[in-house]
Amino acid sequence: MVEKHQWSHYADFYRESAYSVFRQEHRDVRGRTPFRMIEVEQTDHDFSDPDVPECVLAMPLSASAENRWSWDMGDGWRNDSAVPGRILVLPAGVESRWRVRGRRNLLLLTIPSSTLRRILGAAMPDDPTGALRPLAQCTWEDQLVQQLMLCLWHASLAGNATDRLLVDGAMTTLVSHVLQRAGIEERPARHITLAAWRLKRVHEFVDAHLHEEIDIVTLSEAAGLSVRHFTRAFREEVGVNAASLADGEAHREGDGTDPARRPAADADRAILRFRRAESLHAGLQAGHGRTPEAVAAVAQNSLTRADDTRKRECLHV
């Protein structure tokens, strides 16, 4: 079941709710790791925030000497002072109440759950909301997160290619560091990602059948995997659902039911048709960040290096 939220973006709620009385500046950053930021000048208020599919990091930039910051994220009221540089996390999918006394200038960073998944891949916690709860109990100080949030705020206005790389790198570092600070333990690797040689097979198959209809079963066979394994591995490796690349709604022959909503046990019977293979070809390129030819070259080089290594090891035996 897909969670439904009243608001898709915290920034939109901020603009249109009672917070609109406060002076605020918004920045919306698109690209590989999209996120939004808000700088706002707040005074006394008692507001309720809805749950959104975004993690929010709040950091005061300045605050009056006498101030009070109280919040309730469903587990009781907590209190602290708004101290410049100290950070508080509001995990995704959590409703909250806020009582503020005194003036403060606040910098907010909102990270969509989809951005977290793109950055973390297989390292994404099964329960990201619960994983970040320890950082929502009290404010905390972290020099690295402070600098990264300021870096993201200033770099978000720049338009050079190197600025985009800087933003992506800073966001990746921030997300990884925040999860480590929350105490996330490394889980055993989930061996469902596509090996380079399997992905190369898929690219070659798509290139060879670019103007034909291609279904998930055929792609799975090209990769040498079951349908269920392939769809999961494709999403982990490429960052895009194979079914979502269909040029038109996927369907199951006979009853018109969307197989993406069927139990996993039905996956091997699901026929997800693509009206033209160009959409899959384009999706592979967009999701993986390289052209199919470049991916194939990387895979071939990897295999060649592995062969050379084995040969050298044999010579030393």
C-alpha cells in the first residue's frame, strides 16, 4: 500500500500555512539528488506540521537570548533552546507540534525519501523514520553537518557544472554522515544488485531490439535472473523501476490488473509490456548516468582486468 500524504513537500506547506506570516526564502534544487531549503525568520508561534515524505533538518542561524523551542513528534513534549549551529531532525512521515518563544533565524533542509533511496541504495534502512528518531529527541551539534548545510544553501544558486557536482557530493556526504550519527549499523549486503556483466547483457539486448516490444520476462531472461530478482536488482542498480519506464500503463494480459500491485508470488507471471523499447533504453541511460555503450565498456574493462589478475595469480603459483 502506498502512503498518501496531504503535502508532498514541506516547503509547499510552509508557504501556504500559518508559517506564511514569517519572512522566508525558498530554494528548490533539482538534479540527481533533489532537495529544498528554506531560510525563515520566526517569532512566537504554536503550530502543527503534517507528515510529509521528506526528512527535515532544522538549524538556527541566530536566536534571541531568551528563547524556547518545544516540540512533540508523537512521543511527548521535549524542550530546548534554539542555539545557533545546533541541529534537530524531523523524520519523514511524522506529524509534529511546535511551540516557539523568542526570535530566531532558521535554516531548513528538506530531503525527499526518494533522494535518500537514490543516495543510499542497498544501505537504505528498512525503517528510515525509526532510524532517525534518535536525532529528534534533542538538538545536537555537528560541525560537518553545519558546514554542509551552509554549503548547500550557498551553492544552490550557482549554475556551473562544478557547482552541481559540489551539491551532489555535499548531499551524499551529509546523508551518509547523519545516518552514521543516528547509530545506523551496517547491514549485511543484500546480494540483489546487477553484476556489471548482467547489466551489459541487458543493454546489448535492448540495443539489438530497440524498435520492438520488450517485456520484463524477456529482460529477466537476458540477465539470467528470475523476474522477481531482476526487477529488484534493476531498481537497486539503476535507481529506476523497470516497470515505470513503460510508455503507457503496465498490464497483465487477460484481466488488466497492474502487476506492480500484485503479491510478489505473482511476479513470475506478470507481463509488463513496453510499447517501444526506446523508453527503456532512455531510462537505462538516465538512471545509470552513462550511455549503454559506456556501461558496456566499463563492464568489459572490469572483466578484462579480472582475467588479467587471474592470469598473474596463476603465474605466481
